[in-house]
Amino acid sequence: MRDGRKAERYVLQAPGRIVIEDAVHPCTIYDKSRTGARLIKYGKLELPPTLAIEMGAAGVQQPCWLIW
């Protein structure tokens, strides 16, 4: 059964960082697609409507917005 998503997801389980107003919080990027990502293991951090995600050593920030 197809799940109806527009973009294929790739399971990563890779370390990442959530950036909120220049504060960096560790997380795990569980899966990622062209249109989104699922973050896990970020503790009790309350996610705001907009944030940035960093992945890998380059420190490039990807602007994001909270959907779920």
C-alpha cells in the first residue's frame, strides 16, 4: 500500500542540530525527504513554528517550519 506522500523518504537516523534563535540543540534526524524531515531525540525542547536544522560537519542551516 502506497502512503500517498509526494516525495520518497530515506531513513537516516543521523545526528543533527536544531537551531532556534542561535541556540543549538542536538537531535536525531530519523528520516528525510525532498519536502521534509522527522526529528527525534530532542528532549523536552518545545519546537517553535520556525527553526533551522543543521546536518553534517559543514554547519549549513536549512530553514524549516513545524508541521506536526
